[in-house]
Amino acid sequence: MKFAVPGFATIENFLKGSGARATAALDEADHYFNAPDRDFARTDEALRLRRIGPANFVTYKGPKRDAVTKTRTEIEVGLAEGDPAAADFIQILKHLGYRPVAVVRKHRRIFQLPQDGFSVEVCLDEVEDVGQFVELEIVAPEDRFEEGQAQLLRLASEWDLKQAERRSYLELLLAKRGQV
């Protein structure tokens, strides 16, 4: 789940008081592509190349599964490190007919918070040209989907996070640019 926030001070206080531990601070650049055979905006899918320093990852995201959270299939594969590997992968996609859509840049601070048998990943994201957001995520097996969803909703309520944002950062960036 993702929530727009005016700043991080309140959430940082919740994190300090709840036993969360900081695990990373990263600058990410997500290069999004659209398919030649279907429009991912219509099918609610995504294909991206994520760059974190020299590291490169390809991610496919399937359609959202419910109307409350952003639960979806996500498959991520690491590529070779470095600029040449990223550039070569982008060239492969272009040769296959994939079109670049936009690059979403963000600074992300990640925390792990143990909660009732789950590890909740809390991300404090500063997204270039979009704003500040808190993301709450649980990776859970299918048979614990409802339990994980309830945990996220409870935590969001406790932290007074309202108005979950279901649009992706890409959708928010394109809307701000008037491209949606």
C-alpha cells in the first residue's frame, strides 16, 4: 500500500517507537517500457529496468488483484551490473518493439518492521517531480493473503495513513506531465 504524505517526521517517530530497523537508503531509476502487442496501461501490467547504482534488475508486474491493496504478481530478475548491461538490455527491448515510456527517479529509505509473524517493509520514498510517499509491503504466501492484507490495513490505520494511492509512480508522473 502506498500513501502520499506531506513529510516523514510522523512516520519516522512511529518507526522509532515500533522496533523497526533501517536496512537501506537507495537512489533508484526505474525505466518503464510498453509492449508492442498490448498497452500495459490498459492491462495494468508493468515492465521496467530498475537501476540502483551499478545494479540492474528487470521486473514484470501483473495486474492488481484487489481493490484495496496493490497486491499483484511480481517477478524480478537480476542482470549483469553496470551501464553497458543496462544499455544493451534497453536495445534488446527496442529491437523487440518495446517503447520507452518514462524514467521514475526516487530516493528510498527502507525499514523492516516485525508485525504478528510478518516482516513489513516500510519505504519512505521521495519521488522526483511527484512527491513524498510511505509504502507498506508484505510478501506473503497465497494462503496468508487475507491475513497480510489485514495487517497492512491495521498498520495504516494506526499510523493515520489515509487515502491509499493505487496508482504507480509511473502513472502519477505521467499524470503530472499531462500524458495520461
